[in-house]
Amino acid sequence: MAGLREKQKAARETRILRAASSQFRREGYRKVRIEDLAEAAEVSVGTVYNYYRTKGDILIATVAMEVEEVLAAGEGIVAEPPDGAEAALLALIFQYYDHSLEYLSKEMWRMAMALSIEAPGTPNGVRYSALDSKLAAQVTDLIAALQERGEVRGDVDAGPLGRVVFNTLNQIFIDFVRDEAMPLHALRETLAEQIRPLSRLMSPGKT
């Protein structure tokens, strides 16, 4: 019975988050009320508050749902990377980018980023930072895997290098969500322009 209750609880939470994603996209984050989310998810307002204290909590949880899915997809790329540092890094990061608007609009991303910056010590700020750390760790894992195959120089520390790559992809993504008119293909092209020389520097034989 305990297992069934946990499954039902998880299913309700997923329903709330998917309803939030739909409502925030259609109406705009600022306009949506908790009551609207409860109605869309077919749960009571009290049930929503059993899971989340604020609308910001729901937004950050939606970000977490998105990030956990791309991390799961990224595990396959880390386990069997394409040949070459450039191809491998682009494969991993492109799947991050391609999934980024699955649950969140650009406005939602901007609001989530603002929440994390305005109050970094709050649960929302801490959780957002932890998600970034997970993504940076996966990039680092990919670089380490490429080092084991001899496709990245062995004399560089994969940890700091992974953080450099993550900071690059993250800043480009921030520029993307800040510009409503920027299409996804332009985001990909901008990343490729910056990853190409970086991957050459990390390749064996480069100094």
C-alpha cells in the first residue's frame, strides 16, 4: 500500500507540473494563479499547496523536471560518445538545448533565472544552482570519457574544463532566452562556433 501511495503522489505531482507548464505557456507566468493550476490539474488548491508553497516553487520544479530528463538522455551520450571532442560535446549540448523548450517558454526560463539570482540562498535558489551543477558534472563526465579514449588531452583537469564548457553553453543559453526572436537553430550555430576552437585546443597534440 505504501508503494501505491507513493506512485499516486508522484502522479499527482507530475499532473500539477504538466498543468503548470501548459498554463504558464498559454497565459504567461505572472498571470496564472495557483487556483488556475489546481483546476487544470484537476486537484484541489490544498493539494497543490501540499506539494509547493509558492508559484515560484512550481516553476523551479518544472525546471527540475526538464533538467532531470536531459540528464537521463545525456547518460547514453556519455556512455558511448560520438568520435571526437567537437562532435561529442555538440551532441550532448544540442540535446540539452533541443529539450529546453519542452516544458518551459523563454519567459518561464527568464523568471526561473531571476528567482535563482534574486534569492540564491532560498530553497529555489539552491535547487536551481544544484541543477546547474548536475549539468556541469555531466559535461565533465563526457570530457573524462573522451580522455579515456585518447580524444582529449590527458594533461588537463576534466573538472575545470567541464566547468568552462558548461559556463560557455549556459551563457549562450541565457542570451537565447533573453531574445524572444532568436530561433533554436541560431542557438545551435552560436554554440558550434564557440565549441569548435575550444575542442581543437583540448585535442591531443595541442598546446
